[in-house]
Amino acid sequence: GQEFQFGPCRVEGVVLQELWEAFRAMKDIVQAKDNITSVRLLRKEVLQNVSDTESCYLIRALLKFYLNTVFKNSLDKAADSRIRKSFSTLANNFFVIASKLQPSQEKEMFSTSESARRRFLLFQRAFQQLDIQAAQTKAFGEVDILLTWMEKFYQ
Amino acid sequence: HIAEDTSDLLQHVKFQSSNFENILTWDSGLDSAPDIVYSVEYKKYGEREWLAKEGCQRITRKSCNLTMETGNFMEFYYARVTALSAGGRSATKMTDRFSSLQHTTIKPPDVTCIPKVRSIQMIVHPTSTPIRAGDGHRLSLEDVFSDLFYRLELQVNHTYQMHLGGKQRDYEFTGLTPDTEFLGTIMIFVPTWSKESAPYVCRVKTLPDRMWT
């Protein structure tokens, strides 16, 4: 079967297509709520030209942020049961991936992890510049940008 | 001040995308709208400035080709239309966030079906897109979608079909009866994006077997 390979970090047992199907079920609703079209959180500077070794640090930071900050109390706002099911699929899979990622903590990887951290901070600062509600909605609506990037590491 | 309802001027502003040909379309709420002109703007998601689309300013038709302007399939775009009536009423409406990678539909493949005595060969031709690579050459659908594959079916009779499939472009259904008509259908699939084309259909007759005549 297919697996994620974020550099040295491998994650099996996640079907990317299921994540896409879950997000598609709520994409139009979520993205329609985001009317700040002039701000993009997952900008090119965050995701472009990420090295394999860097990718494990970056994806782990992003997924943990999504789980702890973006998805948090979103479930109770999802009134529509179809959305709730899709939302759970997405959150559960993000949790599985994040928990399986074990980036190296060795000293010589410091510069790589630092580079990933700087990228993540770009995303986090852009998030924090918005009202929390608007920021959560925007980040939620950008899951397709995240999945498109994750797909490069899905083999 | 009660905002004037101008929804009759402009409705359903959306992208229609097929094989990465991205056309912006809209409707007027009125049955006939001879005196309304439309102007189109677009931008990348995340950018502030709206850009006017040349060639789609103060037009009366209800579509505009934005293929070149939305040509980066890894990007996300918005477009908006402003309708202006002769009486000075106006309305502006925006599309949903658009990504051609996610939204484009796949047209039926272009196929050559070649009948032989006891087989039918099917050659699928690559489908080029308007998307250009860095060196300027046009990308094909196969270039864009790494998991694209073809599924071929040959209807032999009411109850029996033969199936072939894969990523290659040359297929042959063998072991057929000479001088007999068959119906072939060929479709494109892109699993990751849950895309599936409408079928290309070819009706062909195997050649008579001259050996026995």
C-alpha cells in the first residue's frame, strides 16, 4: 500500500484519498465563510522548496497546530452531521499521522529543524494576526493547500 | 438606507474547467438583459489587488476565458464580475476559491480503434493541456496527474465484456471473432482527485478472415 515518507519519517495506514474526500465534503461551506481573500496562511514561503529532511519537522508542527488550535472546538460548531463525520475523519487521520512522526532530535539536525521552525512561525504569525474565529475558519479552509503539499510525500 | 436588491443583475458567477481550460461564466437574473455590461477581475488567493481581465471589460456576453490568468494549477484563485445596467444599477459577485487541479473535469480521451481479423487495437493519444512547463512545452494530463490511468472495455455481447487497463497507451483485445461488430469504451481515471472522464466510444467491426474464402 501507499505511505507517507517525510524524509526519514514514514507513516503507513493512512489513505490520502480519504482525507481528500472528507475535506471535499465540507470545502465549499468552510471556504465560503472565509471572506478575507487577501490573506493566505499557508503561503509559498511556508511550503515551497521544503527539503525531505525538513518536511518531517514541518508537517509535525503544522498537524499539531491544526489539532490543538484549528480543529479545537470546531467539532461542536459543525452542526451538519455530514460535516461532523468528515471533520472527524480529517482530525483522526491528522492525529494518527502526527503521532507516528518521530523526527530526529540529534544535534546535527538542528539547522534543519530550525529552518522548519521558521517556516512554521511564518504560518503561525499570519494566523495570530487575524481574529481567532476568522483565523480558524481560514486555516480550516486551507486544508486543501496542506493536502496538496502532503501528496508530494505520499508514495 | 436600505441596500437596493441587485441580485437580478448577476447570478451564479463560477468557473467551469475542463482539461484545465478555465472559463468564468455567470447569469443575469433577467430573462433578457440587453443593456447590461459586465467587467471581470481576478486575483490569486492571498493577494490584495484585483486585476482587470483585458478583453472582458464592459462586455455583453456572459463568459470569459481565464485559462492563461489561472494557469498555475498549484495556485488558488478568485474572480469577480461587476454588472452595470444602463440605468446605473450595479452588482458585483465573486466566485468560490478556485483551484484548477481540484475543479477541472476530464474530457474523454482521444483514441484510435484499429480493427484486425481476430483483434482490435486501441491507441490512446496523449491529451495536452494549456499548462506550460518551465521550458514552454505543454503538459499533458499524464504529466499533471501522476496516478492517471486508462480503463478500456470491449462489449462482446449482451452478457460478456472484456477489460483492459493501465498507464500505457497501446492496448489490444485479442481472440475475437472475425467480421463481427464490437463496442469499445475508453475512460480516464485519476484516483487521488476522484476524477473520471466521460467515455470515448468506438464501434468497430473485425475484418473478415480471408484464409477460408
